[in-house]
Amino acid sequence: MGNVPRTPAGKETPTDASGPANPAPPGPPVPPAADAPGVEPDARFTFANERTFLAWIRTALALVAAGLAIVQLLPPFHGIRWGRHAIGIPLILLGAVIAVFSYIEWDANQRALRRGDPPRHSRLPRLLAVIVGLVALAAAVLALISG
Amino acid sequence: MSGAMSRAGQGGADDPGLARARTRLAWTRTALSFAAIGGVILRHDLAAGFVVLGLSALVWGVGRLAGVPGRAGDRRGRLLVIALAVTAVAAVALALALFGPQTAGLRL
């Protein structure tokens, strides 16, 4: 998204395009707002960035719910009192971390859009994959040990 | 596809690509997620559960503002509230996991 079309703040350019893949033709540049330097990007890019943030928020909520359900609803492992906590609590913590970092990434991407820069590379997918993979591995080991 | 259907799929001039409509639906899904986890917490702690259910109403209300033109700072503030709300829900869940009653789990 190196060349982000610009439209006046809050206005969307009438077009037949169906999304950010078919951006509208550039509109007149808008003076930078006092609270956000740069030029207001096409509203569709702003909405797409917001939907990405919301998708991460729902992922964070799902992790929190899964962690709580593991601690409260999973039958205890035989002989391992902390087994449920070892699986559930990392998921709850990961949910909190994802909530914070999704906001930071949304803000960074919004600033990049305003400057016309490409969006920054997200580290959240790798973080999510590594932590969930480790938790799954720990769950498998606990299930084997507890018999 | 007919011309009318094509125009409906593209959202018209006031909502090209239906970006605004899709974003409002995303907010609704997020509010439902809050309500679901609020229901889970309600089983263990009545007060905390109602607080989270209240947060789902807040998220739904914030989502109604999505697409309303405003300063960039307004949008930043709204999204920061949501991120902090999820962090608060995670803190409540962590407290319940660590200090809540130890259950025998579900027997299927």
C-alpha cells in the first residue's frame, strides 16, 4: 500500500471499487489535523485497519475465554495440581498481550497510512503461533504424564 | 449479476465497498464476544460477570459510532478504550483462575 489514495477526512470518494484492492482515484490533499500529522487516507483503508484491530481483539477474548475454561472446566490432571493452571494462565496472559499490541499496531498502521508509507510488519501472528504451539505441547506432555 | 445487485454489493456512493457496513458488523461480533465471555464469568462471579456484560454494551455503543466522521483522535480514544477493556477482562479472568474456587471440572 505504498500509494494510498487520499480523500478529505470523513468523506469517501464515489466509486465502483469494491475495497482497498481497487482504491479510489486520489482526491485533494487535506491539511494535517492537529492530533494526527499527515493526510487523511481513503476511508476504506481506515475501516480495514479498524477491522483488523477488531479481529485481534476477538482473538484476545477467545484466548481469555479458553484459558478460563481450561482452569475451571477441565478435569484435573492426576497427580499434577498445577496442570490446568500451567495450560490456562499462559493463554489468558497472551490474550492481554494481544489486546495491548493490537492497539499499538493499529496506531502504527494508521500513522503509516497517513504518511503514505507501507504498513509495518505485524509480529502478532508469530507470537500467537509460538505461544499456542508451546501450550499445546505442554498440554500433550501433561496428558501423557498424568496417564 | 444485474445492475441493481452489482450496485448493492458495492455499497453505493456513500459506502463504497460496504466498508462502513462491514466495520459495523465487526463491532457487533466483538460486542457478542464480550457478552459470551461475560456469561462465562457470570457463572463464577456475579459482579465481575455483570461488569463484563456492561462492557459488551459499551463495545456495541462504540461500534455504533464507527463510520461517523470525526477527528483521528476520537477514533484513537475509542479503540484504546476497547483494548483496555479486554485487558481488564483478562485481569478478571486471571484473578478468577488464580484465586477462584477450585472445581472438579466437567465430567462428560
